[in-house]
Amino acid sequence: MAKLTQRTLEAIRPDQAGTTVRDEGGLLGRVRAKSDGSVAVSFYYRYRFDGKSKDYSCGTWPADGLSAIRAQRDDARSKVADGIDPGADKKVARHEKQEAVAAKLAEIEAKRVEDLTVQDMFDAWMTDGVRRKDGNAALRRLFEADVLPGLGGRAVRLVTEHDVRTVLRTLVDRGVNRTAVIARNSLTQMFAWAQKRQPWRKHMVDGNPMDLIEIDKIVSPEYDLDNQSDRVLSPEEIVELRDVLQQAEDEYANAPNKRVARRPLERTTQRGIWIMLSTLCRVGELSMARWEDVDLSTGEWFIPKENVKSSLADMRIYLSPFALAEFKRLHAITGRSDWCFPSYGDENHIDTKSMTKQIGDRQAMFKKEKDGKAPAALAKRRSDNTLVLAGGRNGAWTPHDLRRTGATMMQALGIPLDTIDRCQNHVLKGSKVRRHYLHHDYADEKREAWRVLGARLAEILQPGDESPNIVPLKRAAG
């Protein structure tokens, strides 16, 4: 039999597709025509094993050279001579290679899982384990700024209570005890979520490090962990607040050069102050209010439960004449927008912390750095003491203190405590049976409570009133 040569193969034409060429030693080649007009020859070695004729692939010309193809043939012939089926041997080799690859991949994956970090846990938790109203934006800022720089690269299996404590103490050393508490709470939530799930659970076989964190031994001794402020504005302070707001408006209106004059508090925020005081609403609920939910004709404000803290339940506030007048003044400013407190461009509501920041920025004397010095003024933020009341003797006040002040005034006016709780949309204590069966909505009682509160505020804020604290209290009927 003539031995194939490179020239013989190159002479094969596409119209010879389907024909067979032969080489010595049982090597056969099947001619194929390719789509581009070229020719390829698939070679195989034909042999007999266990009384059967079999073919063993040896490669394809021209991708494989003749010498390589013949080497494959010679290797197969040698195995047959040794009583080995080359086709079966190739399958075994391929299977063993696949097993080796699978084992290596498993080893790589095991190593990856073993070295999963706190950053990996955080990413998984943010995707599947936590969903907050702001889309987890505040949570992400907290971790990226204050937690992950110290813990993110640490393998979960190696995290100890000491690692966590170091991160929290760093925050306390900066003087941000509240942030340390929030970080502890968030880390506790994340680790508790992970401890119930693989692959994280196997990394905490020695226990959850957060179980050993005692935050009261980490925060500053003077820090109030209960965070129970009892700040209530007195009638004198309410009048003073009205006056300082009006004084700032007058000074700006009469300023010869408004470009350099000190601007008063945002007029929308001024209206918000009196609305929060007279309705007991939360600053976040007010910040997210839509005009479609405020009926100025009936004097009712509907707050959907998604805007309520913890999304507990819808809330309907019956506006007193005092509160309704403030909403009408606000409508004259922002009624063109869908939002009662629109952000820049009217595309959304203002940030829920905006009013709190505006009020806090104007009580700078109460802000201190770790070294006791006043913090540097932030860009595009105010830093003065124009909203400090009573000379600062009673401390700073916040929007939440307005809610407390209004509730305290209701109490002084003889409003029953359970009605005040309902005006604040609090979860009422008591048995589940009672909450399940008793569904009176207290609409009339709440309407009267808000009316009485509004009337009291109107009395306190009578123009020219020199002694608001001696205005007689008119208690609620009954």
C-alpha cells in the first residue's frame, strides 16, 4: 500500500468528499468538504478487539500534521498489541481528567468559601437579608464608612469579639456613641441572619461573636443608651421660637444686600415646625407627605402606612384650625408640586433628615467634637445659634421634641392617655385578643384632642402675649 504524502493530501479536491484515503498500518482517512471550499480529512485507526472491528480517532488533517496523526495510530497499535482497547483507554483517561478538573474546582470553591469575608457576608445580606425604606442607603453608608474598613477584609471564620469591639471603640473614641450603637445593632442583625444560613453558618461553629458584645461597656459612661430625651418646649419657648423665626424673616427682608445677608430658616421648615407641634406627627411622615393626601376642605391628612415608622398602619390626622392654617400657608408655597415638602426640582420629597439638620445647624453651641471644640462648619450648611431657645439653659431641641411637647400639652389639657397614644399612632399595649376584637377608631376623640391642642397653641401664640405661661388652660370636655 502506498504511503500517504503531504502532496497527496494537498491534491484532494472538494468533489472527492465522502471518499476514503488509506495509509499503511491500518490508518484510514475520510474526506470532507468544508463550507469555505477547502478540504479536511478525518483520520482513524481501524483495529479488531475482542473479535470486533473498531475505529480509533487519530486527528484531522490539516489541523493535525501527518506525523502527529501517525503517532496517534502507532500508540493505539501498541496498546492493542498489549491487550488494551485504545478507545476504552481514551474514555478512561478523559473521565479521569474530568474528575481531576472537578476535584480541583471543588478545592478552589472550598478554599473560596473557607475564606469568605465580612465584606462578602455584607454583600449577601444587602441583597437577600435586609430591606429598609431608603433602599438600605443609610445602612450602606454606615458600613462603608465605619465598619468595613476595619472588618471587611477579615475572614468570617476568624472574626472575634475583639475585632468587633475594636471597630465600635473607634467610633466611641470619635465621640459618636449613637453611631456605635447603631453599628452594633446592625452587625448583630447581619450576623444573626448569616448564622441561620449556609455557607455562613459553618464559619460560626465557635459561636456568634456579636453574642459577646456588651455595648454598655463600650460606649462612653455618660452616654444614655436608652436615648430617652425628655425635652419639652415651655410656652415661653414656643413664643420665643415664633419670635426668632419672625425676627430672622424681618432682618432678611430689610437687609440692604440680600446676597450677603443671613437667610432665615426655610419657610417650608417653619411651617413644618408648627404642623409637627400641632399634630404630633413625626418629621419623616411630614417630609414624605403628598398634597393628594391632604384635604384642605375637610381638614384631614391621610398618612399611608408605608410612610409611618415601622409601616405599622395608616394614619388619619384631623387638622385643628391651627394646623389647617399652617397647611394652607404651606400650600401657598409648594402647592404647585405633588409633594408638600418637595426636593430641588420637585421630583421627590425632601430628605427625611433635612428639617432636623436645618434646625440642628442653628443650634451649633450644642455640637462638640471629641476634643470639646466646636466642629468645623460644613459646606452649604449653616452654623449659628439662631434657634437656641431660653439661652440654651434647657439644651438643644429637635423636631421629635415638638411631637413630645404637643403630646405633653395634650396631657396637661386633660386628654386621656390612650387618646394621646392614638394621636401619635403608637402601638398600644394589651392582649392580642383585645387588639383583635376592639376596633373603635377613636376618630371623634382624636379630632377633639387635636382641636384642643390647636386652640391652646393659638392662645399661647396670641400676638403681643407677654406671659404665655399664665394663659389659663382650657381642659378637654369630660
